[in-house]
Amino acid sequence: MGEERAPVPRLGQEPRGTYLRNTWYVAGWASDLGTQPQQRTFLEEPVALFRDAAGVAQAITASCPHRFAPLGHGTVVDGALMCPYHGLRFSGAGVCVHNPHPGGQLPDANLQVYPLVERHALLWIWMGDAAKADALLIPDFSWLSDPKWEAVRGVTVAEGHYELYSDNILDLSHANFVHPALVASAFTEGERKFWQDGSSVFAEYIRLNDHLSVGISAVMGTEGRRQDFYGLVQWHAPAVLYFDFRAGDPGTPREECTLLPSLHAFTPETPDTTHYFWATARDYKLGDAEFTAAMRGALEFAFEQEDMPIIRDSHRLMRGADFWDLRPVILGGDGGGVRARRMLQRLIDREREASAAA
Amino acid sequence: MGEERAPVPRLGQEPRGTYLRNTWYVAGWASDLGTQPQQRTFLEEPVALFRDAAGVAQAITASCPHRFAPLGHGTVVDGALMCPYHGLRFSGAGVCVHNPHPGGQLPDANLQVYPLVERHALLWIWMGDAAKADALLIPDFSWLSDPKWEAVRGVTVAEGHYELYSDNILDLSHANFVHPALVASAFTEGERKFWQDGSSVFAEYIRLNDHLSVGISAVMGTEGRRQDFYGLVQWHAPAVLYFDFRAGDPGTPREECTLLPSLHAFTPETPDTTHYFWATARDYKLGDAEFTAAMRGALEFAFEQEDMPIIRDSHRLMRGADFWDLRPVILGGDGGGVRARRMLQRLIDREREASAAA
Amino acid sequence: MGEERAPVPRLGQEPRGTYLRNTWYVAGWASDLGTQPQQRTFLEEPVALFRDAAGVAQAITASCPHRFAPLGHGTVVDGALMCPYHGLRFSGAGVCVHNPHPGGQLPDANLQVYPLVERHALLWIWMGDAAKADALLIPDFSWLSDPKWEAVRGVTVAEGHYELYSDNILDLSHANFVHPALVASAFTEGERKFWQDGSSVFAEYIRLNDHLSVGISAVMGTEGRRQDFYGLVQWHAPAVLYFDFRAGDPGTPREECTLLPSLHAFTPETPDTTHYFWATARDYKLGDAEFTAAMRGALEFAFEQEDMPIIRDSHRLMRGADFWDLRPVILGGDGGGVRARRMLQRLIDREREASAAA
Ligand code: FES
Ligand code: FES
Ligand code: FES
């Protein structure tokens, strides 16, 4: 995935959204961050991502303290991020380590440093109090970096509030309507269950002895055969989701079914736009490039051409209003999304109370 | 005209404009609404248009009460409009008639229903109190559906306030300047008269024994010959206009002249954008496809390439200010536009007073 | 440079920026204003530029007092600017001199007239009190119209506040980083000095006996040879800059070095967009079209592809905040930009106090 140096988003002086800050957000695919830094906006803040001399990924404020140039459009020199405008260099600790101009005094600037961890093929960023950043809180997506699994993946900036994107994954009943080629009636007609456990919300879909869609059957190599089918979505606050999709011949124990694990991670760029990271892996046909390309194409089409336009338009039709103020109809399939929205609201409220008290 | 599923416009929470509500607006060309529903915005409200099982055109709120998806991007199933996101189905009465999910309970949602009448080849929508919707108030454009007449027509979304578009038709003196190929000096140099009658405003242009433009002469087959020329514009509040254009050899009684009837109907999408519906018909050379195409091309060019950019820029130069606050110079040719603006303001004021009193 | 009739910018009712008004801004290249008028926005005001019957360039308000059409998209008839909508004609004195409609009474409209002077191949506009417009205050760029010099030049609308563009020219230390092909280390490693004299700010860069960049050497024909190098930037409030760049064999007296004079003039369109006029001239290889094209291409690339994206993004990253409120780091190279910003602020404050007192 190339770095096209897209213009920085236009933002106003005050943030418009309220976000959970003491949590891990996905900042990017680790392998997309090479020698070229990246300019990103997370939670309405400009963040520069780069790798230092040791290859360790770093995240600092992406607006140069000198004349506000986009540091993420700079280059890395001797492990420091060099501003593209007048060449000040900043370390991953956010301090100026080189001033190329006469005298060379180092300005006393402290850029905000965002804890950044490379794990499970992803970069995880902590937008809150660095002292609280605990890598143990990163959800387990080890299959993404496990050679036993081959993943297709993508990243895009999607219009719409990130909670609408979480809703979409938690309520898979949309699949029958939005992804007709990919999904049969299983998600609508099967058995489903929603629950909450600790800080996770779960949505489970089970359908035994039924036909999968043509699309999924092709991926799983089960065309024309009835299958038992298990889908389990796990939501991690604020918007990182794991989808455990399994199918097997009728009667196969769930643990022995073929698994297609998926990631759907949403990181707010602004209240109206969302970084969407997705991946789906398989543990068969490893190295089959043609199969991989077909699988990638089908999923990318589903997420970017089918889901995203509907969610974008739903977002616009909300016209900036609060979700609950719109008194939405709640359906059975919302058991996951509503739990997630309530829990996220509680977490944000608690965080704000704590910071107000401090 | 295909349905390109354009993104929903971005709108804020509160409407910015004030509109006449108890009146008929043109919502579309009847034949453009086939089996595929349409997503539209009228008076800053999202409206879904679709045909029910009986083929009757219906209009309901276009934001699904479940998760706000654009209902107008859905499909019609068993005569009901199915939401493209999770498949709830709504009747033309605005109630949910099918829930495809387990249990299948119908949510108690009442979408706003907009009276919609198919008449004169057009769909007419009533954005106000449904109890007051009286189809007899629809202006007579029966020539649009009369097989004796063959019409060329178009529809587009034009930037600019809809009253600027009404002004444009009521003051045909612009034609000499904006449409040089289409119009000779007749509209500027001829005799003209403006008056008001009931709730209509009229603008009349008469020029005897003069040359028409090359363009109009070609359409009428009177190249090089002097003609008597009669133009009568009738404005119906808020912005539906009929243009009765006649020409004939000098001395021909007005009623015996060749008539080219036109419709120009403007329906506000937002305070800054307008649905522009236009048509012009003839009762000769019926079925001559080449002639029809040339006529359509000439008119579309005039309205979309010549009028629209000037009105768009005029609108922007008003910078959101009230028309009268800008103290515009009033010319003789404004006799129609000013009457129409005043009458529309009175109608809107009266409607607001009545609703405040209620 | 053709006139593409770009749409008028969208602006709100009140200006958002505060500008120095009693001063000369560059309005355009004189030769770009031919028989076709121009529609421009300066300091958030719409301005029409045209040439009258005597060929004298005129500037008046570009919103027609009748129905607000963009006068700058009109045509000149008998030396007056004819509105493109209904054909009223306005003289350079801002009065209506012809009404083409029946009766032909001239409306009593007085468009604002902006003093406009054609000098040094440029049009200079005065956006303040006309009584104070003194052409002697126009800075001397006579080399632009002197046949001894052959200039390459350009004009574009650049995103970003105009002061960020002045900063860019006053602090040439950016060149090493932003224009690697064009500039060697001279601007960073050489000696530099900043001072203020009357209402001008100066930035001087001197480097003796060093290699120029490949790009500049090619323009000057000194490839591979060491040179003495002198650069002097002179800023005129609010944002018109002269860059005097000289180089010669080591030991050549400064006055005898080869001179490449440059203009960089910035005229605010809005607080977020800037008209950028630039030119660089030489007094050798006159008439060498190939050389001219190469020089023009190199400079256009530097200004439009290298400078402008960084300044655009820096501007966005300021998010509409005041420069000083952001507590920028000040480097040695800011000696010019900071002086210019302070002086401009004083001039604006003084002008506002004077007008408040009046
Ligand atoms: S803007 Fe970064 S060094 Fe100047
Ligand atoms: S958004 Fe319409 S059914 Fe869910
Ligand atoms: S808008 Fe200029 S003459 Fe009518």
C-alpha cells in the first residue's frame, strides 16, 4: 500500500467528538510503515508514524512546532523524523535532536509522544495518558502474525462515525441484504445470541445443516454441500472486533470446523470519518496467490463497495445528531451494538469523571 | 434517466431554510420512477419515492427508523419498500409491514407519509399538512401527458436558491444575453407586461413582425421569415412555471400561432440547491427522433450550461444574505419576479402564523 | 493564461479575516487582462477586472447590483462592463451607463471602484480608502517590464494563509529541504542576516566560494564551478517580496555578479486561500525559448508542487488558530518572517484605530 501523501484533513480549532482515550486503537498495518513516515489523524489529532534507527515504530504529534508542517510527510534521518519544511529532527521521544541551521541550538520543544506497540502485524496506538498504556490490554490477534495463517487485508478511510461501523459487524443480519453474493440466509434465519463479558460484547450466530452462500462456499471449498455454521463476533472497546467464522460438515464439533478468523478495527479520524482496518485469514491453500487475490477482491468489494456507502449515507442522514436522541427502532439484531454503545458510553463517562476529579 | 445512487447530501440538524409547505412541489418525472426506488431530498427532508404493488407512486421519509439507512436506495418487495441495510419493509402508509428477522415482530414505527400524486407525467409531492393536500390545486400541465404533444424534458440538481431560478424564467430579458444562439432581441425590445391574478403571477412578452433567433426559427421552421411572437409566463407558487410561447406569420391570430408550451418547475433541495425540472413540447414533427434530439440538446445546453452557472455564481455572491437586505436594483423586467417573491413571502408568513396559532 | 471561468468561491456573509486595506496588492499580470474581463476575489470581496475603451484596466465590485451576477464573467461593450445576466453596463467609475431594456433608465447604482494601476507588467489594486491610493507607494519591479530582462512567470490560487507564504520566501533555509534539486546547502550553511528598514523587512543570505545546486548552476551556466553567492529578500507589507539573487566567480564584486531578480507577491483571496504571483528574470540567453521553458518548468514545479502542498498542510494543521496563540518555536531563520508579521500586525492595528477614530 503506497503512501500517497493525501492532504491533511481540514479541522476546526476544538475537537468536535468525545473519545475514549485510555485504550488501544489500531494505527496501521505494521508492514505498511517502512522507511517512509506516515501522516495520520486519529481522534482529530495529527499523528506522525515512523520507524527509528532500531526499526521501532514511533508516534508523535505530526504538526511541527516551528511552522506546523506535516512531520509525517518528512523523512527519517539517523533514526529521527526530519521535518519536510526546514529540517528540524525529532526523536521518537518527541524532542528535537537536530537543528541543521547556523548555531544549531535545539529548540526546547516537546511533541506529544503516543505509546505505540507493534503486535499481531498491527501498530497499536494509545491516545490517552501514557502512564496507563499497558500492552497487555491489546486484544489477541496473534493469528495475524502466525505463519500458519494467510491473511488478506485492507485499510481505508471510510465516511461515517466509527460506532456505526461497529454496529455493522455486531449485527450480521445486514449481510443477507447488503452482501447478497457473499451470504445466504444464515445470519438472518439462524439462531443468535448476544451477551457481554467483562469489557467485551459478543454476538453469536449459529445455523446447522444449511447451505452457505455461493461466495463463502467457494472460499471454503464446500460448494453445494450443507454445512453447520458458527459465527462469533467479539467487540473490544472502543471499536476493535474479532469475527470467528467456522463451518463444517453437519455434526462436526465446533472446534474442528474450518475457521476463517477476521479483524475489523475502527479508529476514529474525525466524528465523521473512520480508519477501517480489516483482515480475514485461512489456514489452507497457503501460498495460492490466485485464490488469495480472489478472496481479497471479494472481501474488499463487500466492505468498501457494499457496506461503506450505506453507512456513509446513514451517517449523513443522522445529520450530526446523537444516536439516542434520534430514538432509533431497536431490533433483535441490535443486542450486540446496543450493549457496545452503552458500554463505550460508560467507559467514556468514567474516564471524563476521573479526569475532572484529577 | 438512470438512478446513480448519488450520496445523500450533508445536512445539519436544523433546517436552514423556510419553505411553503402546504403546496404541491414537483418530485420527479413519473416515468423515471420504475421498479427502482429513488432517494431524494426536498426542503431539506429525505424522501424515498417508490411504486407499490399496484404501481402507485408513494413517498415516505427516506431515513430508516432502525439505523438511518437511505430507504430510497432499497428495493421494492411485495409492494413494500425494503431497507437496503437490514431488510425491514415499509408500506406507502409509512408503517413497517415486514421484519425478516427471528420473531419478526413489527416495530412500531410511523414514517412520515407525503401525499404524492401522479399527474401530467409528473409526480407531485405535498410537504405540508396531509389533510390539506388537494389534488385540484395541482396546476394544469396536461399537455405533458397528451399524445398530441411530444415533449423533450430534463431534470438536474442546480446550485442556487430556487427563487433565483423562478426569477430567471419570469424575467426573459435575460435570454438575449445568456442564450445568444437561442434568442434574438425580442425579449428585450418587445412589449412586456406583468400582472398578478389570484395566486398566479404573469409575465407577457409580445413582439410583432420581427425576426426570431436562428435557434427558435430552426425549431419552428420559420428561418428567415418575420413572425409575430407571443410569450406568456405563468408562475404558480412556490416555483412552478408555465411558459406559453407562440409565433406565427405576421397577422396570424394569437390562438392560431404555433405553440411551444414549456414547464420549468423548481423544488428546493436545500437553501443552496434546487431540483430543476424542465420540458418543452411541440405538436408537429411528432416521432422525428433526430429533430427531437436536436431540440433537447439545444434546450439542455441553454438551461444547464448557460443559465445554471450564472445563477450558481449569483447565489454564491449573495453569500447567504436575504434578497431584500441586499437592496437589489429593480429593473422593469423584475415586474414578475418581484411580484412572485412578495406573494411567496406572504404565503409563507400566513402559513407560519396559522401554524403558530394552532 | 486562459480564463476558465472558475466558479465564484463560497463565502459567508461577514468577512472572516482582517486585512491591511490601505496598501497595494497585486491583482494580476497586466498582459493576462485582455478583452475578456476577470472575476476575482480579493480580501473576501468580489472584484471584476476589465479594460475600458482606452485600454485602461479598471476594477469594480464584481456582483451586479441587479441580481448579483458575476460581472467579471461579462463582456466589455463600448468600454463598459456588461453584466452577463441582463446586460446592464457599468463604467470603470462604477456607475451604470447603459440599460438595454425598454425605457432604458439608468439605475442609480454605485459600485465600489478600486484604484487600479498598471505598472511593472502587473496590475496593482488598492482595497482601502481610494483617497489614500498613491501610486508612488507601489514597490519598484521595473525589471518586469524592462526589455533587458526576460522573465518567466506564473499565477495560481494557493491554499493557505498569505503570511505563511511570505514566511516561506523570507526564510530561505527551507529551500534545502523542500527544493533539493534546486538548491544546495548555501541557504542553510551560509551567513545570513535579517533587518528592518522603514516599512520593509530584509533577509540576506551570503555564501562565498561554494557549489550551487545542480539546478541553479544549470540556469546560470556555472556547472561544476565554485561561486560566490548573494541572496537578498525584501518584503513589502503586506506580502509583496523581491528576491535579489546573485552569483559570480569567487571574488567577483557583488554588483558584477549575475543577477536573477524574482517577484513573489501574495494577495489574500480568503483567510484560507492566496493568489500567488511569481516571476524570475534573467538578462542573458534572451529569446532562447527552450531555455525559458526549462527555467519556467523548474520554478513552477518548485513553487506549485514543492512549496504549496507543505504550506497548505501547515495551514490546515493550524486549524484556524492565531499564529502566536500556537506558541511556535522561533528559529534563527525566522528573523525575517517574525519582523514582517509584527510589522504587518502594527500596520493593521494602526489602520483599525484610525478608522475607529474617524
Ligand atoms: S516547520 Fe518544521 S522545521 Fe520549520
Ligand atoms: S437500517 Fe433499515 S432495517 Fe436496519
Ligand atoms: S444581474 Fe446584472 S443586469 Fe441583471
